[in-house]
Amino acid sequence: MSVPLLLDTVLAKPTRGRPRLPTPERLENKKATQKAWVLRNYDYVTAQCKRLSTRPEYRERRKELYAWKRQSLLESGFVPRPRGRPRLYEAPECPSTLAGPDTECVHRDCPAELKSLVV
């Protein structure tokens, strides 16, 4: 039993320099180095991001990813909020329709049928 242990120590390659840091510490040092580089080269990084984001294939890919994520959320049962500006009133209780026939509708988002009732 002691022979394999002896062979491992004899056949092991000698290491030079200091031993490596444990993995979490190495990753932490690497992230700190990357962050320092980005801070030093801020102008270059922002210009590169702008340059890449205006490319048509990049924008197309982002739209695909957005649609894919949205579709997966909808399939899982998520109900998103309606798009656009939030409405203060539902269509029937719009204040301009309650004001009377002489009043012009002040809400641009009123449906056409309500506008026709007001005028």
C-alpha cells in the first residue's frame, strides 16, 4: 500500500512559485481586475457599447430574445400589465363625456365612439 503513495510523490511534477489561491479568491481578484480595467477605459467601453447596440443584427437578436422570454412567461401563466400610459378612467366614465354635449373631449385616448357621442 505504501508503494503507490511513494510513486505518486516521486512522479508528481514539482511546482514553481507560490501556490495558487483557492478558486473563490481567484475569481474575486479577477472580477476586481476587470472592474478596474473598465473604470480606466470608461470612454472606450461606452463607445463600444453604443457602436454594438446600433448594429441591425444586434437589435434583431435582442428583439428575438425579448419575444422568446415574453412568450415563455406567457406560457407559464404570467399576465403582464397592459402596454402604454395608465388610464385614469375607464371609457364609459370619462369626465369629458359626463360634462355634456357642448364640451370637447380633452382626452386624446378616448375611443372614437365616445368622441362621436360628445360632439
